[in-house]
Amino acid sequence: MITVVLAHPYPDRSRANRLLARAVDDLPGVAFRSLYDLYPDFAIDADAERAALAASEVVVWQHPVLWYTAPALQKLWFEQVLTPGWAYGPGGDALRGKPCLWVATTGGDGGDYATDGVHGHLFDVFAGVVRQTARFCGMQWLDPLVVHAANRLGDEALRAWGERYRTRLVALGALGEVGHA
Amino acid sequence: MITVVLAHPYPDRSRANRLLARAVDDLPGVAFRSLYDLYPDFAIDADAERAALAASEVVVWQHPVLWYTAPALQKLWFEQVLTPGWAYGPGGDALRGKPCLWVATTGGDGGDYATDGVHGHLFDVFAGVVRQTARFCGMQWLDPLVVHAANRLGDEALRAWGERYRTRLVALGALGEVGHA
């Protein structure tokens, strides 16, 4: 199974993330966990989240980048689900070796992410927070899918990104012999 | 006024942040907003937060670093309080020019934050997320106070950090002619 942890706090403004999700949600063996739908009150069921991850060969984190990193509920998920003795530390090898794909959308042009841009750094600098979270749990960090200026892309451009996303998940499913749901 | 936005999700494990807070909370003109006490259900009163910031000459963000950045409720505060038209963008100059001091505690040794350390990067790389959040709002980013391995420091070492913290706030109060509460 491939579990996609989707975290968009404003469903009514989620055009890009919705289109991306629709590009892959019919794939066999792909299961979505939409955090803001599951936990609108921020009361995460960490056991259920860990069970889903344990049953998955591949983990996808899909969300918009807000203030340079993951949305608050995704951040809370990191804090409450990725616990010592399970995700890291002695005995914490539940995620070890599992590929992790980050699918991120941003509001800024790629060019805004530069030392002389309004965001002051290359996007890759900010990406370190999510990347190292995965790596600290021993996950295999894959080349992320980063869609810049997502809210300004037309449907056609977003559909092209959706195709890339789909191709990635199909390849991961084939590589990892992902079991069907 | 100096507003200290304090965000510690586990008060019973907050020895370092509690000691640091106690080192400054009797200073005249310093007001604390303890987010996890104010909003245990994550229902932030963004108007109240903005009013406190508007009345402040200096803003302090004090919290432990969890998964390489601010705790989830502090992240939600960034998302819900720092809104366009108020904190950035056209008309969004409420925080422009205000000094921002980051007081961060980490569980790792400073040496763990290295390209060959368990965290893979210098701490300053991860700091970019919080720093750029302040800068995008036009705030004046001050040299942060970062206490590494805070949970392993003795009370005496933490008290020394508390003294440094106090000295910084006293100096900021004097420099900025901070009005007393």
C-alpha cells in the first residue's frame, strides 16, 4: 500500500492539491488520509496513523507549504505520530527504509526562493525541515515533487504535474511490489 | 511592551522553557502569552493575538524546537495570526520594523547539527523557516538565543541562559523605550 497523508487546511482554496490528489486517487493500492477532514479539531488518532503507516510500503506527504514548511496539522502529526521507540531511537524502526515522497505546492515563484528573492533562500534550504524529519526516521527520501506558484498555474499545467505525480506513484508501486488495498 | 509568545506543548516536560520564562517574567513591560495554556483546543483567537502584537514594540517567540522547527500550535499561530493585509502584502505593515527575538531550546547537542551529524545540517539551516517568517513580515530579526541539549543541562547552566535572556530583554526594553504594561 502507498499511503498519501494529505494536509490542506483550506479545502475551498485547495484547487492545486485537489487536482494533484485526483490524478492518483484511483490507483490501486493508494490510500489517502486527509488530515484536515479526519481531524478538524486537531485531535489526531496517532494509533490509527501509525497502523496505516505500518501497513504501507511507501509514504507520501502532500500539502501546501505555508510559512516555509508543512501546515500546522501536518506538523502536529509529525509530533504525535513519529514517536520515540516507534519511528526513531531504540526499537524505533517502523519506518526504516520506507521511501518517502514529498509532494509540496507553494504560492511563490521558484525564483522568489533565492538569496536575493523575497524568501531569502533557495527552496531546498526550507525543505530541510521535512526532509530531515523523514531521514531521522530512517526513511528513504525521494526526489520531491515541488509545484511552485501552484495557485497561479492553469488547469492544464496542474494536470501535467498530476501526470508526473501519477507516474511516480505507479513506478513506486511497481518497484516496491506494493500490495493492493 | 515586549510580548513573549511561549509555546510548549508538554508543560510537565518544560523544565528548560519554564526556567527561561521565570528569568524574565517579572520584568516590567514584559507580557507572556502561553499558547498551549490559552488554546489547548488549538482554537486561536487571532484578533486577540494581533491586538497584543500591535501593542508591542518587541516580539519574542520562545519554544522548544520539535522536528526541526516550531511546535504545531506556534505554527498554527503563524498561519492564523500573520495574515495578508495585516502582517504582509499591501497594507500589511503591522509588524514592520519590530525587533523579533527567537528563544529556542533543542534536544540535540549543537554538534549533532552538522552535515555529518545525526541532523544532517547546521542548526542555522533549519532556523531559516522561523527567521524568514519574521523577515517576510518586515520584522527585524535579532541574533537568536538557542539553547542546545536543553533537557540535559543542569539548573545552573539553565540559569546562566536565563540571565542572558534577561539581559537581552532589558537591553531591548531600554533601546526601544518599551512602554511598561
